[in-house]
Amino acid sequence: MGHFRVYTISDVLARFKRLQGHDVLHPMGWDSFGLPAENAAIERGIDPATWTDSNIANMKSQLQAMNTSFDWDREIRTCDPDFFKHTQQLFLLLYRKGLAYQSEALVNYDPVDKTVLANEQVDSNGFSWRSGAKVERQLRKQWFLRITAFKEALLNDLDFLSRDDRWPAQVISMQKNWLGRSQGARITFGLTQKQQSNSNKSVQVFTTRPDTLHGVQYLALSTSHPLVEILAQQQPALQAFIASVPSLPADSKAGFLLSGITASNPLSEASNPGKHEPEIPVFVAPYVLNYGEKAVMGVPGHDSRDLAFWRANCRDKDVWRVVEPAGPARDGDMDAVPITHAFENTGVLASTCGDYAGLPSDEASKRILSDLGDLAGESETWKIRDWLISRQRYWGTPIPVIHCPECGPQPVPMDQLPVALPTMVRDSSSGVVGEIDQEWLNTECPACGRQATRETDTMDTFMDSSWYSMRFTDPKNKHWLLSKKAANLYLPVDIYVGGVEHAILHLLYARFISKVLTATKAWPAGCEETNRGEPFRQVISQGMVHGKTFTDPQTGRFLKPEELDLENPLDPKIIATGETPNISWEKMSKSKHNGVDPISCVSKYGADVTRAHMLFQAPVSQVLEWDEERIVGIERWFLRIWRELPKPQEAAAFETARFIKRESEPHPHRKKVKHADDWAAIESYFNGSMKKGNDWFTDHELKIWLQVQKTIKSVTASLSDTFALNTVISDLMELSNALIVPTRYRPKWQLEYQAWSVFLRLLAPIAPAFAEECWERVHALCKSVATPKISIFDECWPEEDGTLQRLLNRGQTCSVQENGKFRFAVDIERPPEGLHEASDLQGLKIWAIEQIKRTEPGRKFLEGKVFDAMHVARKGKTVNFVSRKAPAVEDRPGRDDAWA
């Protein structure tokens, strides 16, 4: 259902833009390489290509059943050699620009899928995002893309993308955090090794808080720090600790104390440094990341993570606090106070900090860095690492490199692309290309002609998805990724619809590749200030679809539908025990048995009912809790509209007949105006009538047309700006309620036809087939009379006719009664927005009597009269003055609450 939701959203917007007259490119393709297809094929003993082809055929039939309007002429598949030839061209472009390289590195290895993962594909707890396996750290030679060369542009242009809320704030924030620029300082700590008296080793750390240097109580090194790697060869215990790290939980506070090694605080060189730890212990800690300096200074008094590590490894030792809150609440010697939590804010340095005592954090940081001289300096770090694209699997784009013992790695010549995959051996469970086909593996070096071997790694599938949006603009190009003409014509993508789970992976990589292609002039217009090499102008992040999930209250086991008695949906029972299961809404998955086949809903209710229900249930950006029991509401709404269609059909027939008769009768004062067709002329005449004002239409008819104009405005805004597609459905429901009225309230044929015409065109993007059928039925009796109506999608999107403000400001007729008997009627203004009986009855009474007093009949009626009560109904359209039988006015005693 998640796919159904995202494709419905994009289809609604595409149809809307087409009705507005835009030339819309709404393509579809298949991101068809990857582990899921390969693993499924291995389980079934078939080639991944065969499995992939069958799945594409099945999915395509589902998309077509959803009434989507994709441009199938531009269909692409990333596993097609005609596509991945150009992915290989892209890799070679990056290679020649120095942006693709091979390097030995400590990488994330998935032992279940037997492949390396990028950092972005490992969750915060150290598990594979795909298989769920605990990721292992291994040293391997891998291929990387130098995304860090574009880190400044990737970060700075996020401000450009956030203008006018074009990109969701959550996505912008996630990318900023992943890029992770930090401004701070590098500080050098000297090391002393007891067994090496002449040792001059040191450790550099990066910190954003130099003001807390007095509070450093330990140093922590990563498991891949150069010093740790040397010591591990000498100390079996350290080697064993490092080996145990992959099995530790992600939030582990384990540490290994390097005995015989201590660090000295660089502040000890200052003239009056104040109190600080004279000998700082050094630990190896898994929480220290394996990049940057691979070392951190531990300040338990001012960092919660450091405090937790200190408690776990040095629980009997005090915690020092060296920065106090600014202001009168300062304690002075705060290190004497038992520390229960870290004070992580800035403030002023404590009295124990020597010459720096009392200085604000910012000023203290500057003074400390200045005083440390060569031992410290301002610095900047980034969290982002180069993009690891190597995958040790078969079903992916082969990396076009040949390894020669003499010449080293050599790029495959462009005229030899694509480097195709060998046919996979059916009984092979190996995922490595070279183990499948030795004939494919062995080849000649393109530089020297000697025996060489092909690169056996394939590319990460995000390499394919990083640029396929560009390929849609020129899918038949056999020579290059896309032509400059196509790039300038179509790019950037105007609207991208996708889940927030792609915020870092797909969107960040796509931005990187787009900026590379812009820099190499593959997309000349990308350099313009309005583009900045960004691939997507606007991003809509839709929420996930959650399904109703049943679990056993005793064991917590997820229950299958066949294990449940759902005869009464409000009171489900477990068949085996008769107990009531626990019910929750969770992300749809096979393991939770809560998935829903969208085609089953389409078969049962129809594609348009399913589409409308999907959109109506939740705002686009929020989680959708799929509840099929509620779909009946949309189904009844459609049936109600269908039953009402004979009325607009009759109105259309009479209106066209009247128009033809009118046109055939000569009139000396009628000015002939040329129109595109009969229907355009009918609409023009109607607009002319509407602009003439209240004389042509009743109050009820004007109320209907007001609702039409308000709906045009709100639906257009929802589809153009806010993308609040759920309110589109509710607005259309409100309009249909205004149109479906008893026969005695039916509006004139002119207005009835035009109102229904607007309604159906507004409905068309949401329910294309249903709207088309309704459109055909409404115009069924007019084919032989006027210009035939072909398709609702050949029409124009309704636009406001300029009457909205006038209709909002128009007056209303007020019926004035005395003791329930009609006296007269006057025209008054409409009450201000929000003023009605339910909101402010007293205010409405005051407003109504002032309006009546302004009229001549009202002044005469009220002159000299005092009433006991006044009743206002229908927003001031009925006013009843009530008085008891009483003596003449001059003899009646006055009343404070009387109305006069």
C-alpha cells in the first residue's frame, strides 16, 4: 500500500498540472538491481534477471490497474544493459575526474547478505537496514566516490532548497546532521609510556568545547586508532577486546584501559592553569568513531555520554565540573558538589580554573587556544565520509575496471561498454561474479594487452537511483547519459514524491551526482543561480502506511488473518483461545502479517474509490493507518454523485438546446463573438449573466455559486501549494452537498450545468475513471446538438471567475416579524465572518437591529416601540420582535433589557 500511496499522490499532481495546461513529464521506471531480487532468485534456483522480469510485469499491471497516467514511452530498467551502460559511463567520468578511487578501509560487513554496506545503510544500533543482521567491521579494499569534495556545496545549498518550504524541514535537518559540520578546535595531548622513557608520542583530539579543558579526566581512542593498532599486536588482551566489539550493543560503555600509558593536559604548560588532572588515563572505547582524529577527550562533568562511560569504568572516582551556570546562582567550588548529571550548557569558568576563572565560555575558549600556542588551533570537522559503492554481490552494475598485474587498475574503454553480467549458474549460491564465471573474469589489459582480471565488485544500487531521474529526460540516447538539450529542457525535476526514509541515502547521493554533472557541463543550465545544480526543485515526503496488527496478549506473537475471527470487526477473537487480541497500527510487513494487497482493494471497490480513500484518510506527510472498513464512506459518496447525474445531464441538454435556438435566431442588437466551440460560448454567456448580479439568480443559486468559487480556490491551492490532498476530498464533499438538493431548490439550468462541470473537473485528478464516466453521462444527450465532448482531460482546469469577493460581500434579505407575524422584508448586509447564533448570539442581535435601523421601513417600524425580546435566526435572515399585550407606549414603564 505504500507504493499505491506514493504513486497516487504523483498521479493526482500530474493530472492536475496537465489540466492546467502544462506539458507534464510523469515517467515510470524500475530500480531493479539489488539484494532482494538476488536472494529471492537464489532461493528459487532461477536467474535474478528472470525473477526481476516477472516482478516488473506484475507490478506494471498493478500500476495500470490503479488508473495512473505514467508516460510508458520513457520506461527504464536499471538492470537493462542499455541503462547500466550509462551508469558505467558515469563511474568512468567520476574516475577520470579523481572522484572515484579504490582504497583499503575498515568497512561495514553484513554477514547475512554477505556484502559491504555504506555507513548510511547501517542503523544507529549497528544493524543492517536491509537484512537486520548485526554489522561486522572488516578491513577490505573497496571503491569509493569522493562525495566529500562537494560537502560545502551540499551543505550551503540546503538553505537554497529550504526557501518557501520547497523541501520539508525534516529532510533539510537530516541532511545537515548527516553532513555534520562542526566548528571547534584540535588540541594535542602528550602521552607518557612507562616502558619507553624517550617516547614523544601525542594524541590529537577535536572538541567544540575548549572551555571544558580543565575538566578532562580521560582520553578515549577508537579501535582503529594507529596507536591502538600497534599496541594490539603486543597485547593479546587488547586484541581480544577489539575482537569482541562487533558483538557489543551500539550504546555500550565498555572500555579497555591502556595500562602504562597516561596523557598530560596541555594546560599544565600555562603559568597559572588552575586545577586539572595531572595524569590522564587512556582508554580504548567502541563509542569513539573510526574517522577524523579517532580520539576524544572525556569530560564527565559536561558531557552525558562521557559521564556514563566514566561511571562504568571509574565509578569510585570523583567527577569534576569546571563550568558554572552564568548568573547569581553560581556555587563557587562546584567540583565539591556530588555530580548526578552533566552540565552541558555554556556558562562561566569555575574558581578552580586559575587565570581563566570567571571568564564566559566563549572568551575562555579563545584565551585557552591562544595560550596553548602550537598545541591547539581552530579547526573544522565533518561527519560525512566518502561514499562506499562496492558490493560483493552478483545482481548489480559491474564496476568497469580491469586489474592488470603490470599496469594496475585500468578503466574499461568507453567503446567496450557495457560490461555485461555473465549468465548466473542456476545451482550457484555465491553472490560474487568472479566465482560464477571464470571466463567472464579473465580478460586483457586495455593498456598493455597482457592477461588481466575484471573487477568483481558491483555498484551499490543507490548509484543507479542517484541519476535515473535525469535519464527519464532522454531515455533513448545511446551515446551518453542524456543530451545537454534534454537536460536544459526538463531539469531540475519540479516535484519529487518519496518517503522521508530516502532523505539521506537517495536524495543526498542524487544531489551529489547532479552537482558533478553540472560541474562537467553535462547540464549547462544547472550552473544558473535558479538551479545551483540541484536535481529536485520541490520535495514532498509522504508518510508510511501502517496496517492493523494483531498480537497474542500472552506471547506477543504476531497473528495471521486465518488465526482470527473477524466476523465482528469491532470485537475480533483469537480462534484457538477465544481471547481478544492486542490491536495496534504498525508499518506493513510480511513478518507482522498486516500487509494489504492493493489490487485486492482495487478489485473489490475500484481503483478510484481506493485512491480517494487513500488520500482522504490522512495528510500526505503523516502516517496513514489503513482501515478498509472506512472505505465504504467514499463508495457511498461516489454512488450518491452517480445517482444525481440525471439532473446535470438534463440541464446540459436543455442549456445546449436553448443556446442553439438562441444562436439560430437573428437579433439586431446581439453582438456575435467567436468562441472555440459551442461549450466555450455557453460558458461565456453564463459568466456574463453571473456578472450582472443578483437580478438574474436567486439567493440560493448565488449561494451555490459562492460554494463553487470557494472550492475552486481551495482545491487549486491544495494541489499547487500546500499539497493537503485530504482537504481536497473534504472540499469536494462539501461542494457535492451544496449541489445535491431537493427538486424544489434546483438552480437554473445554466448554473446547474456549470456547477457540475466545475465539480467533475475538480474531481478528475483524484478519480479519473469515475470522473470520465460522469462527464460522458452528463453530455450524453448533447452529442447531436452541440460540439461533442470527448474527454474530461481535454478540458481546462476551472479558474475563479472574479465573483468570489462580490458574492462574499453581497447582501441578504431579512424578514422582519412582530410576535411571529411577517411585517416587511429589507435588504441588509451579511453578518461578518464567524458571527452567527452559535458563536455570539448577543452580538448577532446588536448587529441585526443596527442593520434594520439603517433602512427606511426599519426606522418607521421601530420608532417609539419597546419590545420584550428579540429572536434572530438563519444568520440574521429572520428577525422576530416579541412584546406582550400592553398599554400604550407612553404609559409603559421602562425596561433595562428592552429592545428598541
